[in-house]
Amino acid sequence: MNHDPNGDTQTDNKQLARITTEIRTLAQQCSGDLDALLSLLRTLEQLHREIREQFFEPSLPDTRKDLYHLLREIEETGGWPYIERMKLQILLKTLTPDSELPPER
């Protein structure tokens, strides 16, 4: 996280750590409740989309030099943030014996 002149990066990191702990705790509490876990995943996906569209995209640099620096930082610090969706084929494999699955394409 870059230092924001109007904020404190250390405070931001502590807030993120606290929120992350709360989300993990909630996920553990929902363990075994597929509806609640699915709701949690959908909420996280929606939050990811909102942050990207409302805050990240408008903050993108407007010069090639600044864009290059951003892309280098993304590459060096772990890549592009992405929320992976479970593939339906994997879900079906957990529910159905292999002999009953249609062939993969």
C-alpha cells in the first residue's frame, strides 16, 4: 500500500489486518453452511468490483511513466488482484462419481 499524504499506511495496514481476521472468523463460523459461505463469497466479489470501479480505476495514472511504475510495482508485489471463481466442473466432480460426468471439452 502506498503512503497516502492524508492517511497513515501503518494504520491502513492494521485496519486491513483487523478486517481480514474478522472475515476469516466469519468464514469459520459459517463453516458447513453453504448458503452463508456463498453469500460471503458473493459479498467479497461485489466489494472487489466496487473498489476496482469506484476507487482504483479513477486513480490510475495518466502518464506512461507513472503507468509503467504502477505495473512494475504490481509485478514486484504479487501480481494483479483477482478473485477466482470455482469452476462448475470441479463442483460437479465433488457431487457426482466420475463415471456419471460428461466428458470434459
